[in-house]
Amino acid sequence: MAKFDIIMPKLGESIIEATITRWIKNEGDTVSEDDAIVEIATDKVDSEIPSPVEGTLIKKFYNEGDVVAVGAIIAQIAIDGEDTGDSSAAEIASAP
């Protein structure tokens, strides 16, 4: 079973951190691609982070109210299928 890292996205040029306002999915929940996982807030915008993959949310690294730096791993999803190692949203986005 492969693990996929969910990364705190950069929501604007000057944004360096965001606050986790609400977890929509809990550890153990099944997520589909594009399901909202967590709500975040910055000084400029509130947003939901969708899952780029289908699987099971296995780990949340931060709690509601935590301020998290852009680029930090905030959660991990287990992906069914062949184990090819750990992946992240940044790796998938940069793939050809």
C-alpha cells in the first residue's frame, strides 16, 4: 500500500502559512479524488484542500487551529494497489 502526502498549498504569492480551521475528513475515512479533506484560512482567503488521490486518510499531522507553513505535509493518504513508495502532491504535479 503506497502512501501519499498532502501538502499545504501556496495560495498566493505572499502567503507563507495558513491556519487549519476544520478537518472535514478524519483518520480512517475513505476519500475519493477531489473530496475536500480540510478547510484552511489565510489572512486573504479561506479555502478547502481537495484530495488529489483516492484512498484512506491514515494520518493528520496537525490539529484544528494550528498554523502551518506552506509546503508542510499536513496529512497522509494510503492508496490501494502496488506499493511504489511514498508520493506527494508536489511529485505528481511535476510529473510529465
